[in-house]
Amino acid sequence: MKEEKIIIPANGYLMLFVFLILFFGSIIAMIALKSPWFLPSIIISIFIAPGFIMVQPNGSRVLLLFGKYIGTVKKNGFYWVNPFFTKKKISLRARNFDSERLKVNDKLGNPVMISTILVWRVQDTYKAAFDVDIYENFVRVQTDAAVRKLASMYPYDNFADEGVDEDITLRSSVNEVSNALEKEIDERLTIAGIEVLEARIGYLAYANEIANAMLKRQQATAIVAARHKIVEGAVGMVEMAIEQLEKKEIIELDGERKAAMVSNLMVILCGDKDASPVLNTGTLNH
């Protein structure tokens, strides 16, 4: 048998009643009658005792008889089984696993620190008990392997100067990366009968050796993008100002004066600091 088999053993309360009658009844009868003939009943009751099992909600017991798989008890309750059965307890509750922070290389070869948070539970007790050695350790190892593979598939971020224009990145595409991670881990843990409920990145950052350099790079990229927007706006404002002056005939500007005006306006609009006006009491040329 290579698949899970659900069974419901005998009622434990009924066998408990039989045990109490055999054990205490035999002791009382043996004392009262002073006869050793009730000793076998006591031995039988002692033999019955190891067969009692209790299955709690979201728990299970995998039953073996001399190495042969008999079945799995998943329904909670009090039962009695063959005393020779080996009873292995496997929890069906959802569990959290927070992996260690791993140093891996992203798609561009940049070292990053990454960890994942995994929510999982045992779905198939046969696979968890017999298809892998220790299923908890199997979950840890395969999760780390999946995280390493995922990190190598995507860049940490987009960088225009390297011609990198990925739709999905580790930093910005949280939902897409989490879905890909969940699918990858689920495929790896299927062999162990493990169901993945949720998988997402818990920690993501550049490794220490390049963190400062990458931070400066991101700041420089942001500054360049901001400057680009400022220049675009400034050009539009200068163009509008010249058009309005010419349209209302407030002042007639030749090419030299127009160039000077454009230069002054661009300095004022694109400068980091407030402009200090200079009053000209003479002509425009002096």
C-alpha cells in the first residue's frame, strides 16, 4: 500500500469498561475466593491496556503492525486498537516556518539577503511518515532550496543604466514573487504529503558588502529622475512665459534678450536654492 488509508478503530470507552471489569473484578474475586484462577484475567487486562489511544482535533495516529501499514486514524476521539500496533502521532495543524536569512545572488549576480515565511500542514500522513525521513527537516531544506532558486530568477530591482527593465522584481512585485514562491515550494513538498497554505518573502535586503553602494545608486537614480521631471516642467513654464509676453505685447524680445531670459528662468526654476534677485536700474543691456 502506497497511499493513505483512513480507519476508525473500536470504541475506547467500551474497551475501557471491559478492562475495568477484568482487572478490578479479577482482583476482588481472587481476594474474596482466595483462588489463583483469576490471575489470567488480570494478565489479559494488562495486555489490553496499551491498546488505548486518544486522537485530538487536527491530530492523527499512523498505525503499523510489525512494519506493515494498517491505516491512519484522523477522527478525534477515544479508541482501542491492537496492542501490538505501533502508533505514530502526526499533527494535522497548520504550522509556521520562518526560514533563516540566506545570502543568495539575484538574476544580476548581486548578493542579497532573503528569508521566507511559510504556512504549511500535513495533508497525507502516509507520505509524511514513509516517503521522507523526517518531514519537518524536509520542509526546511526544500524551502531554502526554493528560495535560492526564486532569488536567481528575478533581479532585486530595475536599473535603467544597465538596460534592466524587468516586469517582475523581488522588491516591487510582492504578489507575483509570493505566488511563484508558493508554487515552487508546493511542488517540492508534494512528495512528503505537505500542503502549502501560504508562502511569502519575510525579509529582503542587499548583502552588507554592497548595501551602501546600492543605497547611493538608488538615491542617484531617484535624483536623476526628479531632475528630469523638474527640467521638463521648467521648459514648459519658460515656453509659456515667452508665449504670454509675446502674445500680450508686454515687451519685444530679440534673440539675445530671449536667450538671457530663458537662461535666468531655467536657473531659477531648476536651482536647489531660492534665487537672490538683482535689481537692474539701467537698461537691459547694461
